[in-house]
Amino acid sequence: MIFTDPNIPRIRVDSPCLETNYVFPVSDINEDGIMELGKYYSSCAIRFKSLELISLDQDQWKVKGKVTFDIFYEEPKKEERIEKIGLNKFRMREITSENIDDKIDF
């Protein structure tokens, strides 16, 4: 993924099954003036996907958090599963068949 601003480094895509909403804005979690992003990874055929929170740090995108996204449980939407809860603090929600009664926040 390449940005129109040449000062923002590209995000490498390492998934053969790309969704149109592969990358989505989350919030400025570290309040540096640059929005952190969510990345949705698809495995093409199986139901387990992945969500990552990435942040631009010293001109490189770095992973700050990662959870499993089970498409059998589409609510809440992926954009709502990463939430800023304070300066440099965030919560990521994981819901899978192993923990259907428990919504795990990381």
C-alpha cells in the first residue's frame, strides 16, 4: 500500500487474498499526530483471520498488537475491535469458538 504523502512509508502486503478494506484507521493512540492503523489479514479459505494494530515509529510501521479474527463472529466489526483507552493504551478484542462466552481483551 502506497500513500499519496511521500513522507509516509509504504505498508507491505504479505497476504495473497486482499480485501478492499485491508487497512483501516483506528485512532491516534500515542498522540503523535499520526493515526494508528488496523490491518486485516485474510487466510483466503479458512475462517480464522488476523487483526493487527500498526503504528508509524521512526519511519517504519511496527506491529503493536495482534489478535485472531474468527469470521463466524462478525460482531463487533473489525474496526470496533481495536479501541484507544488512554495515551499509549489500547484494547483489542478477540472472539473465537474457544472463548464464545468470554470476550478477551488484550
